[in-house]
Amino acid sequence: MSEIENKAENGSTESAGECTTGDTKDDKGLGLGVIFFIVAFIVCFLSGTLLFPKLLYSKKEQPFNFDHELHVGEAGDCDACHSLRDDGSFTGIPKLETCLDCHSEEPMGETDDEAIFTQEYVVKEKEVPWLVYSRQPDCVYFSHAAHLLGKDEMDCASCHGPIGESTSSRPYEENRLTGYSRDIWGKNIFGIKKNSWDSMKMDDCAECHKEKNDQKGYCFQCHK
Ligand code: HEC
Ligand code: HEC
Ligand code: HEC
Ligand code: HEC
Ligand code: HEC
């Protein structure tokens, strides 16, 4: 007697007695199938959630580390570096000129980051090529003034998260397919968000506009 027949026979004696040998064989096939399915599912799920984002995004470091906490303490306020001009345009990331209010060709401290900053940019009078985490595609029109001056006066963190309190610049992650910053789609591969700043997709902008202004959102509002 072969091993399979042997097992089948055992199976049929253990069962209530009505089962045929064939049935037991099918059950076993089904059991293996289920196991195979579960294993395949786990493999696909893990590669989809863990590996796919790794392959999809490439990481780039900022030119050197920028310590927001230290600088907010020194400069007093976000306004010292990021503010609205009289014409309503936003200064964005400050130019070298703003840094030179305090920094000169002689570093104040002894950190490597300050050394890179002084040698590569201050001495050479070169602008720092900062990577902008929140950068939107070119087809999107965004105005800080509309959001900072309006009746709602939103704080920076509601869209950017707690960057203003950080002590180091995180890496910039670029989507290899679209070339967009990861901050647009967000960290979560399924697009689930816990905080208002976790993603800034079209839907995220539109959701808040609907909530705050009860606007439907005409395309030309955000696309010029
Ligand atoms: C001394 C100047 C200075 C001050 C003061 C300052 N920042 Fe910045 N900020 C920078 C520089 C330089 C960068 C670019 C480097 C980086 O992203 O870490 C930056 C980047 C940012 C960004 C990232 C934008 C993006 O999408 O890439 C946000 C948001 C921001 N600052 C918010 C704040 C807030 C909020 C405060 C006040 C609590 C503040 N900053 C105070 C200089 C400053
Ligand atoms: C209000 C004055 C002030 C302004 C404006 C300012 N800094 Fe600083 N910065 C400081 C002081 C003070 C330190 C601390 C020096 C030390 O002890 O290392 C510092 C330190 C640094 C360091 C080293 C910090 C570290 O943790 O390694 C870097 C890099 C730096 N600044 C870059 C910049 C850049 C870029 C700008 C312009 C966007 C800027 N700073 C604008 C005052 C300023
Ligand atoms: C947290 C809420 C919120 C988020 C997120 C938000 N907005 Fe807004 N937005 C507003 C509010 C409120 C106004 C109206 C301001 C006012 O008139 O008082 C506005 C106004 C605007 C306007 C001016 C509209 C006009 O008719 O003049 C534009 C353009 C705009 N938003 C684009 C965007 C884009 C693009 C995004 C996403 C990247 C975005 N907004 C994300 C709340 C938000
Ligand atoms: C309603 C959401 C929202 C609010 C509130 C908001 N931002 Fe932004 N911010 C954005 C978006 C979206 C971009 C990208 C704009 C683009 O790419 O055209 C941006 C870009 C920036 C940049 C990079 C600009 C550049 O072009 O270099 C800085 C710096 C910044 N924001 C700082 C701030 C600070 C500081 C505050 C608070 C005073 C603030 N933001 C409030 C949504 C917001
Ligand atoms: C509240 C602002 C807002 C409104 C209103 C809006 N969009 Fe968008 N749209 C965005 C933002 C922000 C992005 C970039 C982020 C993304 O891809 O989700 C975008 C991206 C897109 C893209 C993809 C472009 C690319 O390069 O990835 C298309 C296409 C588009 N919008 C079409 C439309 C059309 C059509 C309408 C009108 C029915 C519309 N949008 C209304 C904010 C808006």
C-alpha cells in the first residue's frame, strides 16, 4: 500500500464513516491550496507594502542639515525667514541674504553642517539648493496669502506638519514614476491619513475647501 492510500484509509476510518477516500484527497488538495493562497497573499502583501514603496521612491538628502528649533530660538519667529511680502507673494525658503544677517565667513560654532554651509555657500556666495517637500506639480496654483490671511488663518503645521519644531532636515523622497515629492501622496501606501498634513493630494485640498467654504472646487481655482 502506498503512503497516500495508507493515509486515506486512516482518514476514512477516523471520519464519521460516510466519507469516501476520494473526499479526503480533495480536502487535502483544498488545504494545500488554502495554504498556498495564504503564503502567496502574504508574500504579495509584504512586497506591495514594504518593497514597492522602497522601489518607488528615491531618497535625496538636503545639501546640509538645517536645525529649525535652534533657528526659531535665535531668530524669534517663523516670520523672520518665511513671510508674506506686501504684494501678497510668499518668500518661501529664505535666500542666503537672510542667513547673512547672522552668519559670516567665520563659523559661529563647530558643527560640520555649519562648516559646509560657510565653505560651500557663504564664501562662494551661492544660494543653497533646498529641496521643497511640499512642492506641487507645475499645473497647480497655490497661494499662501489665500490661506494665511483669510478668515481662517491656518497655521503652518496644519499643512506642513511640525517642521518648524524639528532639529534636523529629513530626507526628500521622490516618486520615480511621477517625479513628485512623497509628501503629495503621503507616507501611507494606501493613502490613509491620521493628520491633516499626512498628504496634500488634489482630494486633500478639495476636502478642506468643501468643509471650510462649501465650494465645489472649479478646476481653474487650483489649475491655471
Ligand atoms: C532662520 C530662518 C528660518 C526660520 C526662523 C524658520 N525657518 Fe522654516 N525653513 C528655513 C530653511 C533654510 C528651510 C529649508 C531647509 C529645510 O527644509 O529644512 C526651511 C523650510 C521650512 C519648511 C519646509 C517647506 C517644504 O515644503 O520644503 C517649512 C514648512 C518651514 N520651514 C516652516 C517653518 C516654521 C513653521 C517656522 C517657525 C516655527 C520656521 N520655518 C522658521 C529657514 C527658517
Ligand atoms: C538670527 C540669526 C541667524 C540667522 C538669520 C541664521 N542663523 Fe544659522 N545659526 C545661528 C546661530 C546662533 C547658530 C549656532 C552656532 C553654533 O553654536 O553652532 C547657527 C547655526 C547654524 C548651522 C549649524 C547648526 C547645526 O546644528 O549644525 C547651520 C547649518 C546654519 N546655522 C545655517 C543657517 C542658514 C542656512 C540660514 C539661512 C536660511 C541661517 N543659518 C540663518 C544664527 C542664525
Ligand atoms: C486646511 C484647509 C485647506 C487646505 C488643506 C487647502 N486649502 Fe486652499 N483654501 C482654504 C480656505 C479656507 C480658502 C479661502 C480663504 C478665504 O477666502 O478666506 C482657500 C483658498 C484657496 C485658493 C484661492 C481661491 C480663490 O477663489 O481665490 C486657492 C487657489 C487654493 N485655496 C488652493 C489650494 C490648493 C492647491 C491646496 C492643496 C495643495 C489647498 N488650497 C489646500 C483652505 C484650505
Ligand atoms: C493650506 C496649506 C498650507 C498652509 C497653511 C501653509 N502652507 Fe506652506 N506650502 C503649502 C503648499 C501646497 C506648498 C507648495 C507650493 C507649490 O509647490 O507651489 C507650500 C510651500 C511652502 C514652502 C516652500 C516654498 C517654496 O516655493 O520654496 C515653505 C517654506 C512654506 N510653505 C512654509 C510655510 C509656512 C512658514 C507656513 C505658515 C506661516 C505655511 N507654509 C503655511 C501649503 C501650505
Ligand atoms: C482644490 C484645488 C484643486 C481643484 C479645485 C482641482 N484640482 Fe486638480 N490637482 C490639484 C492638486 C493639488 C494636484 C496635484 C496633486 C495630485 O496629483 O493629487 C492636482 C492634479 C491634477 C491632475 C494630475 C496632474 C498631474 O500632473 O499629476 C489632473 C489631471 C487634474 N488635477 C485635473 C483637475 C480637474 C479636471 C479639475 C476640475 C474638475 C481639478 N483638477 C480641480 C488641485 C486641484
